[in-house]
Amino acid sequence: MAFKEEAAEWFKGLQENICKGLCEADLNVRIQEDVWERPGGGGGRSRAFTDGVYIEKGGVNFSAVHGPTPDKILAAFKLEKADFFATGVSIVMHPRNPFVPIIHMNVRYFEMSNGTYWFGGGIDLTPHYVVRQEAQEFHLKLKKVCDAYHTSYYPEFKRWADDYFYNPHRRETRGVGGIFFDRLQATETISKAERWAFVRSVGEEFLNCYVPLLLKNGYAPYSVEHQAWQRLRRGRYVEFNLVYDAGTKFGLETDGRTESILMSLPPLAAWEYDHKTLPNSPEQATLDLLKKGINWIETPVSTLA
């Protein structure tokens, strides 16, 4: 079996395992499965989550697509003309409760017929209300995964996430970050097999990162005001995904399935002209923590501000 076929089969299994784990956590959630074909080659299996006790809307998508590499992709990555193959799993969960964060994960493999290849992905957390201890625990879990492969991974990929998941027009990070990596290849000291093992470990960490947050705050009481803030924060999420997200652009530019690509968008979002938060409010406290470079692990939770 060629490596690309091995990778695609593993990603398909990852989708299956994550869907099973989320359904066990949220027994009422409804899943709509859609198996689709891409006109230019390949296809995928999209699973849309709706109407859960914890999950209001989400998606766990698998794809394996191939064909001539579009000129925009060639130019963006400075690649020589060749056919491409891309496979991976992409996840976004929008919770019902404002005190449960949005989560995103993407793990992927890309190769070309001329031998060029790389791995990419990441996982990040976007709370509507930042709970500092939860952010710290999330980063500790990711650091443990990274450290199992190389001590440079976490600081490098954490910094990359801070820079990537950032709305420059708002001067704020999308959330509390996580890790992000792209174009990972073999080096003199790190083999392709080791890169692949790391990507698999990131994918397998998803349920451990998110299910405890669903169960902890899924039934927390909230008000209409909390919901209004949640929708404003979702609006910022939409801004990033439609303006800056590379995965959205890649999917659209390679003639991917639009419904699956835009599944990352929330069911309801809001934009309020010149919205101002109240001083010393929980909402302002969250905005104060949407900054690059916060050391969530080593800084005592009590001093994060």
C-alpha cells in the first residue's frame, strides 16, 4: 500500500473514532453523514453534528482529494507544476453553552507527483469566556504530546498558533491558541515516520482535550446576556475563517465541497456596531487575555491577566 493510501485509511479511522467518542459524550446529538465526490478527483465523508445537549453545531470531516494542482496553490507555495494528493480530518465544534469553548482541529497530509510532500495541522481552543485553569490544562496536554517527540515542538508550534490564529484587524487572538504546524518534512534528524507518528498523536489527543470540557460546563447555567456575548465571539470566529484561514482558502481553490468547507461556521453569530464591554466585567477579562505570547503553562493561573 502506498503511503498516501495508508494515511487516508488512518484519517478515515480517526474520523470514526472521534465521532464515536463525541456521541458517547453527547447522547442526543444528531449526525448527518454525507459521502461526496470531488469533480476533479477523490472525495470525502462529511459528518455534521446538530441538536445535541452539549453540541449545537459541529463537523468532523474526512477527505482524500487529488488532481492537477491549481495555479493559485502553485504560486502561493512556490511549487513546480505537478498533480497533488491531499487527505486529512478537520473538526470544529460549536457548543450550546457559552461556558464551553469552541474547538478546532485539523491533521493532514499533502503530496505531489514530483515527490514533494508535507504534514500539517494543529489544534486550538476558542473560549467565549476564558477560564485560565482550563487554558492551562489544555496547553499542558498538548505539551505532553509534543514533548514525546521533540522538546522544541511545543514552544515552536505554540508560537506558530499564536501568530496564525490571530485577527490582525481586531488585534486579538482567536482564542487561547494551542499548536499549529505546516509543511513538516523529514530532516537529517527527524524521519518521515516520526513526523507521521506525531501527527497521529495530535489527532488521537482530540477527545482527551475536549470531552472533559463538554462534560464539565455543558450544564452550567447561563443568561441571555451570556448568549449575546457568545454570538459576538462567534462573529470573530467567522471573520477569521472567512478572511484568513488557509484551510478554507485551499478547499475553495481546489474545488472542494463548499458545504463541508463552510461547516466550520457557527449556527448563529452576531456583529454589533462598536460594541464596548464593561470595565472589570468577565467579558473584558476575556478580551484582556486574547493576546499573543501568553505562557499558559509556566505562569501561575492566579497571576494571568
